[in-house]
Amino acid sequence: MHGMCDSSITRTPENRSEEKFSSYLKPTIRRHHDFDAERDAKKVHKACKGMGTDEKVIIEILSNRSSDQRQQMKQKYQAIYGKDLGEVLKGELSGDFEKTALALLDQPCDYEARQLRKAIKGVGTDETVLIEILCTRVNQQILAIKSAYQRIFDRDLESDVKSDTSGSVRKILLSVLKASRDQGMETNENLAQKDAKDLYELTGKDIEDAIKSETSGDLEKAYLTLVRCARDCQAYFATRLYESMKGAGTDEETLIRILVTRAEIDLQTIKERFQQMYSRSLAEAIRSETSGDFRKLLLSLLH
């Protein structure tokens, strides 16, 4: 079951985009070569025991293990101590540091399903989050997210999206959710390119200009996300990160979500794009916008 939720994408030969992906997508987190689930579980247990928490150990372990290794450690912790590690950390940590640590302990598709539920359930739907997650995932991930959503909330993601969105945005999101039914590992790029081409033929302008002049609000965001991801998904995430730290106040939720979900896929590439686009390093931007253990954990995910 948790193979379904693996954050690393298994690419098949029939995927025409295979070369394109493997050649330039670089993660910041890979499987730890000297991994021992029991040793990690004991270290974390010790870090949480007694007076005060040893945050350094928690940061070191969570940011240097792949998602499936964290799952194994979590299972081992449960087996040895009879407690859920997530619940233990909830009691020991707080704030954005706690949120990031718990996000790292979750299976990727479970975490994304929770993020979607939160975006739908709040007062007014947060379409930006729906667009960011659903319009940038490949079919295999969409499928895993849908099944995690059903398992965790006993609800159907498509029905929830249908009842909480409207108009063209609803159409795009449902179309992306349906794409998961195709066999094979095509990305949602096909959809993006088709939509972008239709728009271009309607207006004869550069695609992004056409979208900006013909649409607004969430629909504009959805189209731009699809088109930008078809062109360069890592540049899209670099922009999202930049915007989350721009101006007064930081959007920590977005910062956490992108770093945690992209660390094992393409975060190294996103870092490179960020540097090219904004002439400063992502680490430097994060360092100036965050503090304490939260800052240390995020920077550790970037290494």
C-alpha cells in the first residue's frame, strides 16, 4: 500500500517525457545509505525523553531520510514504544516547526490529501492550494492522493471539489482528477498544452498574455499553473516560493508544503531556478524570513 504513495515517481518506458524528467530533475533528499529504522526510532525516543527536547536530533533524522525510511522508522517506533511517533512529536514540538516535522512524517499522498481537505473545508475554498497541488502532479500521484483522501476522510475528492468550486476552475480541476484514470504515466501536460493551444488560437497572443487578458482570479491562476508547469514546473514552484516570502508576512503553509512535497522529486532543481530568476539563493530567502528550529529544519531540507 505505501508503495502507492511513494513520493519518487516510477517512470515507465512508454512515458514520452521520460528523458526530459530524468535528465534535469534533482531532489535534495535521497535514501539514506546507512539506514537503520530501529536505531533512528531509539534516537528520536531519546531526543523526546526527559527534560526538554533535543530538536537537533529530530531535525537531523527527519531531513536526512527518504519518505519511505521515515515510514519504517515510524512503524518501528510504534512497535518498540507502543506509541504513535506523530502524536509524541505533537506533544514535544510547536508552531511551524511542529507542522513541518509532522508533514515529513506523513506519507506524501496522505499529507497532500490533508492539505486538500483543509483547503476545501475552511471558510471559503482555498482554490490556490487546490490548483497548486492538483495541476502539478502526474497521474500516478493524483491517483494516490485520491485514494488517500477516501481512506483518511471517507469522502470522495472529486465530489468535494465538484461541490466546492464552480465554473471553468471546477472543469479544469475535475479534468485533472479524471486524468488519473488514463493508463500510463503521461503528465497533465497534455491537458495544459491543449488548453493553452485553444486559448492561443482564440486570441493569437502569447499564451500567458492571452490568459491574463482573457481570464482573471482563480481561472487565470489555474490556466497559468497548467501552462507554466507544461513549460517548466520547477520555475512555477520557484515563483510560488518567492511569492510566499514577498511583502509583509510569510506564507509558512506554502513554504512548508512545497519544500516537503518536492524534496524527493526536484527541490534541487527548484533551488537552481530560484537563483536564476531572483538572483538570490532560496536558502538566503528562507533564512531571512524564518527563525529558530523551523528555519533550521527548512534549511536542512534544502541541503
